[in-house]
Amino acid sequence: MSEKMIMPFGPQHPVLPEPIHLSLVLQDEKVADVIPSIGFIHRGLEKLVEKKDFQEYTFVAERICGICSYIHGMGYCQAVENIMGLEVPARANFLRVIGGEFSRIHSHTLWLGLCADAFGFESLFMHTWRLREKILDLMEEITGGRVIFSHVKIGGVKSDVDALMANKILDILKELEPEFREITSIFLDNRTVRSRMSGVGALSEEEARKLGAVGPMLRASGVAYDLRTTGYAAYGQLDFEPIVEKDGDCMARCQVRIREIFQSMDLIRQAVGRLPAGPIDVPVKGNPDGEFMARLEQPRGEVVYYVKANGTKMLDRMRVRTPTFANLPPLIQVLKGSDLADVPVLILTIDPCISCTER
Amino acid sequence: MQTETVETGGLYARVAVLASWGYRLVQISCTKTDSGMELTYSFEKDYEILHLRTYWTEDGTIPSIQALYWCAFIYENEIAELFGVTVADMAVDFKGQLYKTARPSPFGAGITIQEA
């Protein structure tokens, strides 16, 4: 057996869209241990609450990440609304579900493309992102933004969806669903894809729970945990079950995300179909005083927003525990004992968002 | 938000009870107070969340809970590096190398944002 050596992986690496550094302790071609280090792009956004008005901070919260921006804004607003006792109108809650689920579709589609790119299937990557563009176009029409949406605000949402747009959403989903089925069938059935992901990086149900895994990483290991089932926004009025797979490997994580794309389409259809009439926001009076922890299901998993307010415009504290941060210990676990060649795919299957982690 | 306040000395024992009941560690967070830091440990079971709260002063230490929740290393190293909280007996201790910060404890007591 050869001596151990340390191989640096990142912060710049073709498979990493954002910087994280992993020191891989290798024995031959096997990973014996992993030491992560982060902080390359840490922006100290949590600290900014000391200088930003709590309403202005919604824009900062959205900028924690360019992929999960919609749900970041939503989580922060939910926490503040809870402290202030604001009753968000039913229509705004349904519109938040629509925005949140489109956000999930575009995030999962982005991941599928990156995953195809990671194992060298370039044409699959391009076709996947072609579909994602159509989702982004539609989000731009609904909210006015493609990356930062600024749709959610404290007390509701900023823009409505009229009957014409509602029909357009349904038409585009009808048009896109067969295309998504065709593209995702390659991920599910192609022998080359399966050979790179099946049986790789398996995490048991017990390990996933113990290591604090969240989102598709947790559900792929057989745990039916999805915070949307707690009924926040309008999820309590929609019919769905958490998507769960049993194998716990890279393929299972991929399957969960693919099935969630179609689940999101279904949730959007339900939300559009049941969109109640009424206002889309309520006025915000006074300043928040108290504390609250909001928990939501982002595309990458459970996200936690802790807000502590003191009755002034400036908050005492805003803390975000992002899903990627929670998924770092499980990632270290699945990397140990893996082949060096599988490391890029393994890292990708937690769907790492370093921008979120480096909030 | 319901929190249960525990003495620093009793934190480990209380967390051990939650671990034996099957609670999952959700997060550990830190908030500045006049005399030090307020720490919130959040645990979840069957979607119900439970928060333990304890307080740290500059001359004190917080017990590590990594023996009960190995994944706590990521949160404990974070509060140690960003907030300057002293966590005793960490099994996985990055010794200030998890975050590559330009200055020690950038979120710590007495640090304020400078105008650009």
C-alpha cells in the first residue's frame, strides 16, 4: 500500500462553478479523508443587518445567492412577517408558491446541466440548459428579473399574475413538460450516465439523518422530509407528497431532483388553478420586535432564517443556515472511501451552492 | 419563538438527552450581547423544532457537542472563527482554517462595519 498524499481540489476546478477547497487525503486512487476549507468569497451579508433598514434588507437577502434568490427573499420576509404578526394575503401566498416552484425547476435544471457537463456529456448539458432558458424567460415575464427577482416583499409580493399570464404559464408548462421528459429520460436510462452515478457515494438513511443531511441528499436516502409539507405560504392548500428514493447514491439524488421538477410543474398548475382573488400585499407599519426562526424548503434543502429584532429599523441579527452548509458533513462522509475519479460527480450531487454558504 | 435556556455547564447533558430521543441538529447560531454571545442550538424531530439557549462570556468556554452530533463540527468551527467563541474539546478543530478570513473573529464583539 502506498503512502498517503494530499491532493488539493479547488477552489478553482472545472467542475466547481464557485470556490470551495477540499484537501483530499489519497491512498493510491482512494480518498482516505477530506478536509474542507471555505471563506474565499465570504461577504459578511449577515453582518449587514446592522447597517440596513429591515425592509431594505430583503434585497440583500435575495443576493445571498443567484440561484435560490427567490426563496432567500421569501424566507427572510416570512421571518419578519411572523415577528410583526403580518397576515400575508392568500393570493400573495399562492404567487409565492408559483415563484418558489419555478425557482426549484430552474435550480434543478441548472444542476442537471452541470452534472452532465461534469461527466462529459456536453450535448446533454446544452439541451438541459436550453430548457432552463425557457423557464427563466417565463420568470422574467412574471417577476421582471432573471436572477434577482425582487418579487417577494415584507407583507406580500410586488406584482400580480393576471388571467392572461396565468394561461400563458399553463400553456408553457404544457409545451415544456414533454421536452423535460425526453431530456430527463437520458439521465434516468442512459447506460453511460448510470455507470457514472449508480452505486456511487451511497449514504444510508441512518447516516443521512445522523449527519444532518437536508433536501434531495436526505430524501434520496429514503427520508420523507420536506418542509413544504408544513404548509407555509400556500403549500398547505396543495396536494403533494415528498419525493423519496431509497438507494442513497448519486443516481438516487439525480432521480429525486428529476421527479421534483415534475412535482413543481404540478404544484404550479395547482396554484394557478386555485389562485384566489384579492390583494397581493398588506401595508407594513412600525418596526419588528422579537425573534423568529423561519424554515423553508429550498431546491437544495432546508434553509433556516433566524431574525432577531429590537423594535428599531435595524435588526439585531439575521442568520441564514443554508442547505449546502448542512450538507458539507454528509459530503465529507460520502467522499471518504470513494475513487478519485468519482470526486467531481460526488461533489456535484450535493448540488453545492458556495455562494449561499459564503453568505 | 420558544427557547429553553440552559447553563453552559448543563448544555452537553441536555443535548445528550435530545440526541437519545432522536433529535436532528439543525443549526447553531450566535448573536452578540452586551457581555458576550447568545448561542442558539436548534434541534428537530418530526418537523417540531426545539431551541436551546446558552450564553458565552469572553472568559468562558462552551462544551463541544461533536461527540453527540459529529456534524456539529461545521457550526462549532464557524462560531469559533467568525464570532470568537471558545469551544472546548472540539474533536474536529480547524484551528481557524475553515474560513479564510482576513482578520480574526470578524463578527465578534466590538467589530462594527466600516463605511467604504
